[in-house]
Amino acid sequence: QVQLVESGGGSVQPGESLRLSCAGSGFRSEYDAIGWFRQAPGKEREGSACIRKRDGTTYYADSVKGRFTISKDNAKDTVYLQLNSLKPEDPALYYCAASLLLHPIRALISNDYDYWGQGTQVTVSL
């Protein structure tokens, strides 16, 4: 049974940083990519970043480009999302998800992901 477990969320002030982790297990076949998505109350889920397992190609949403960095440790089946310079518009429940076959032009489209974690909460406040 595939499991994705997020951790690292918390409450920070604007301008501070967090590092989220996504630990995967139970994959019977190789997954193609891990994506990070976020959903704020009353808003749709949106893709933030994605990384392909095989070659490390990354994709970022414009809203986080230059502030968030996605990385991976294949040996640990873990993907990280470094959140820097957090803004008041960044608070959300952050999810990681695994895609078995990623289409690059849809790298940040949630419907293209097959497995999801439960999420970790990020709060930004003064």
C-alpha cells in the first residue's frame, strides 16, 4: 500500500523559512514524479513544485519561483520542499503527491497525480 507522509509544517512569521518533507513507501512500481500542492481555506488546490525521480527535472509555479526549492533523496524515497521568504499569502495545507507517469506540461495539475498524502499545515502570521 502506497503511503506518502508529509512533515515539517508549522507557524512562522513573514520572511521566515520552513522545510517540508514527503516520505514515500509501498510503491510496487517506480513513480515518475513527486509534486507539492497547497490548498488554502476557500481556495482550490494549486500546484507549487514538482520533481521527477529519474533525472531531477523540476517545475515551479510562478507564485513560488525563486522562493521555494524542491529536492529529492532517492535512497530515502523522500522529497523536500524548502520554503523561504514566506509571505502572508502562503499559508495553506501543503500536500505531496506521486505521479506514476508525468506529462511535463501538466506537472502541476493535481488530476495527474495518483497518490496523495494527508498534508501538513503551514501558517504565516505576525
